[in-house]
Amino acid sequence: MANAPLQLKEKDMKKTSSKAAYDRVLLKISGEVLMGKNEFGIDPATVARVANDVKEAVELGVQVCIVVGAGNIFRGVSGASSGMDRTTADHMGMLGIVINALCLQNALESVGVDTRVQSGIRMDEICEPYIRRRAIRHMDKGRVVIFAAGTGNPYFTSDTAAALRASEMNCDLIAKGTKVDGVYTADPMIDKEAKKYERVSYLDVLTKDLRVMDATAISLARENEIPIMVFSIREPGNFKKVIKGDGDFTLVTDS
Ligand code: GTP
């Protein structure tokens, strides 16, 4: 069922520059999205499609920043569970994110979207270091900022990096692009009776273990009152649709 257009929060009323319901959005993309139908790695056609989706949002006048994961390349947690040192495994995961970030940057620039990659771990020859005020300035100039290397620290996930950067950037929304079109009472791929939530509170996500994002990310978003919109990024054009308040998604919010 399609959601009704979103109510703007009072603080948002002052910002009227974009045609969307939000002015500054952090898009979280899991690494798996970038592999398309493959079992690992990067599918260039899928990355190009995601880049087009981002372009459509930018054309609406929305400021966009992106946090990408690395599940298509390397997962720190899996590395650790197979006997690797956790910190080393997480460092490898963060380097995987940098690869995905550079790939997204290339795809976005191919369709004419100006971008900057900022990394949480310094690698000055490859991209800019993360500097909060500079990232905001880039977005004010219409550039898409891709935050790479997660939080720059082991033991955190790219979901936590998304909530952290969204908080630092004063984003109005975390848009979490996933394989499914929202949050369900159970895994819809397994349980045919699973029902989709239109809205759900942060606390319900945590207590019912709804697995939208990890608990640290949910708590951070809750503390900073940033709604999380869960939507399917597999459907072309969906990102633009959902940030206008149309289409299918679940909103995690207390309001
Ligand atoms: P404005 O000052 O707003 O115009 O920003 P700008 O990013 O265009 O200017 P700047 O001269 O800082 O950067 C020019 C280019 O160099 C951009 O593509 C940046 O991403 C890149 N750049 C800036 N700092 C670094 C860095 O520390 N490392 C790497 N690899 N690239 C950088």
C-alpha cells in the first residue's frame, strides 16, 4: 500500500529549496546491492543504475550524501567468525567500502553528477579525508559526498557509519536502500504471512529485533531524531519516488 505524503517536521518547514519532502538525505546502500545478480563483486550495470537513481534525486534539489557497505567484497564479521583477528577483518571491510565508494563516484561522474569521496581513514592520494564542515560545503554546492571507510574504526558497521554521518551532516532522513520494500513482521522471503509496517518506532525495531539496521545505528538515529526510510533500491527510479513521499517504504520514526 502506498504511503501518504510525509508530514514535514517544524524545522523542515523553513527549508523549501527542494521539491522532495526532505532537503538533505543520507542514502545507505548495502554492498550487496552493487553486485546485482552476481554472487560477489561489482556489477557495472547495477552501479550505473544506482547512479542514475541518485542523479534523479539530486535533480529534485535534494542534497545527497552516501554511505555504502562492503558485503559484496568482504565482511569483517564473517572474517572474524572464521578465525581472523576482528580488527584486521574490519580494516579489510573498510578498504572494501573504499573500493565501492570509488566505483560509485566514477558512475555518478559519468552521468554528470559532481561528487567528492571523503574517507574516515586517511588515504590522501586516493580521496579527501573526512572533514565535517567541508562535506557540508560540498553538499551546499550540489556535490554528492560519498563517505568511505565506515566510521574509520573497527567494531562498527557501515549502518552505524550511516547514522553517525547523517547526524553530523544534520540530515533530515536516512534512506536505507535494501532488497525489500520495507520492514516486515518477519522475513518476507521465508514467511508468506509476514506483514509490512508502514511506520514503526525505533524502540519496536530494537525490541522486536526487526533487523532494519544494527542497534547502535538505530539508537543513534533515535537520539538525533532522524527518521529511517527503508525502501527497495532494486526498483529503478524508486529513490526519487520515496523521497517525495510516494511509493512503498517503511518509515522508522517516533513522530
Ligand atoms: P571547493 O574549494 O569548494 O571548490 O572544493 P574542491 O573540492 O573542488 O576544491 P579542492 O581544490 O579542495 O579539491 C579539488 C579536487 O581535489 C577535488 O576533486 C577533491 O576531491 C580533490 N581533493 C581535495 N583534497 C584531497 C585529498 O586530500 N586527497 C585527494 N586524493 N584528493 C583531494
